[in-house]
Amino acid sequence: MSRVLTIDVPTGVRAYQLDTDRGPFAVLDASPSAGARRGTALLLPGFTGSKEDFLPLLAPLAGAGFHAVAIDGRGQYESPGPREESAYAQWELARDAVAQSAALADGGGPLHLLGHSLGGLIARAAVLDAAPAPLPWASLTLMSCGPAAVGAAQRVRTRMLVDALGGMDMDDIWQVMRALEADGATAAAAEVEAFRHRRWMSTVPEQLIATGRQLIDEPDRVAELAAAPLRKLVVSGAEDGTWPVPGLDEMARRLRAERVVIDGGGHSPGVHRPAETARALTAFWSPARDR
């Protein structure tokens, strides 16, 4: 399950519904001070996650001059979504990301697209769906997202969850997952646990089923992405139980992408090492003359 360590919303971050031609999406929006904007970043969360996964990054990104917008995808937490698996096909989610980007395109400066884990696969699909037309994004960042399906152990866990979602009650599944997670996990604050349960219960089951299958079955599309005309960054923790880190290294080489490894970042460097992650992102998003 996606992890958060805090649900404290930084001062100046706004929560609202972003209207797009694909419907409304819940966002957390952090804007830099007037006259300091250097660009806009759309942040797509991962499987079982939400916009709150990016809370620790919002203030440092805004402080560095970037308009940072974290979003709930359709059927995730506070964004509405239908009770049909077909609505969560990857091409549907990719077109959502294109529409979200279009709604933010007049925010000033270049537009950057970042996807964490499953969000990286969606972001990749959005880029490939938009090509070969001129792309709206100046760059693509894949955070803790690999070249194809998740690693073998994670495939087993995800398949078990998908199977359970097909017949079990959501709250019963939550209790099982929490019991499995308790082994070696650090206890979260009561308000964080309450948020995680609320987010889980608010997420559309069909979204989880469809996107879980994508994690299990995703093909390798690195060669296609390498041809897309935008700058690319692959960032991850030094260890990752979802996609093996050597595979991320090789993917970055195949993409001719910049590569950043965050010590102690795990699968969620933006959560566990937000300052280091924000520095890596803002350095990558900055024009060459500013580096």
C-alpha cells in the first residue's frame, strides 16, 4: 500500500477540483510567490495512492519557484470515477493526464510531468499517446517506476489483492493488508492511519482491479519512450521492492535519461527523503543556464 508519514497540508497549499474536458479531479496545488514561477509540475500518484503522497514535496517545490499540482486520478480517493473496469484502461488514464496537463498549461513557464510508480506508467502512456504531435511537456520524470511489469514478488502480492477485490468487502481486505503490513512496519500516527483507511475505502474497487492488472501485465515500452522528444529523468531510492533498482538503472540508460538515486528513499523517495528529492527534481527542471 502507498505510504504517507504526514497528512499536514503546508501553508499556502490549496485543495480544489481541477476542471478538465475529461471531468473534475481533486488536487493539492502549491504556487510560488508572485513573479517567482519557473514552471509547472503535474504529479501523478501510484497504486493505492493519492495526491497526499506528494505532501512533503509541495512546499520545497513551490519554494524553488515551481507551481506543483498533485492530483487524484479518476476513481482515486477524492476524484470521482465509475464502477466499470473499462473506465480505468491505461489509455483512459493517459488521456486524463493529457487533459489535466491542458488545464494547467497556462500556469506560466514550461510544464513538467512526473509519475510515481503506477503513475509513471500512466505518464509514459500519456507521452506515447500524445506523440508524435508537439508534446505539452518539457520533461518526463519516472519516480520509482520500472520498464515493464513489477518484480516477481510484487506481482504475486498484487495478483492476490486483485483477486480479493473481485469478491471480498473492501474493509475486510483493509484489515488483512494491515495485518500483513504490520510485520516490520513502523506504526503510523492515529490521524495518518485514519486517513489511509478513509482513502482506501473511498477509492473505487474497479480502479484498483484494473490498475493492479496493469502492474502485473505491463509490457516493456522503453524503446518507444526513448524516441519521444522530451527530457527524461529516472529517480528512485537506493533500494526498491517493487522494481529492482538495477532494472531502473538499465532503463535510464536505454532512455538516455538523467538518473538520480536517493539514499534511504525506498519506493517513495518523496515521502522518506523529500528535501533530497525536491533538490533533484528542481535541478532537473531548471534550464541549463540556471544549473
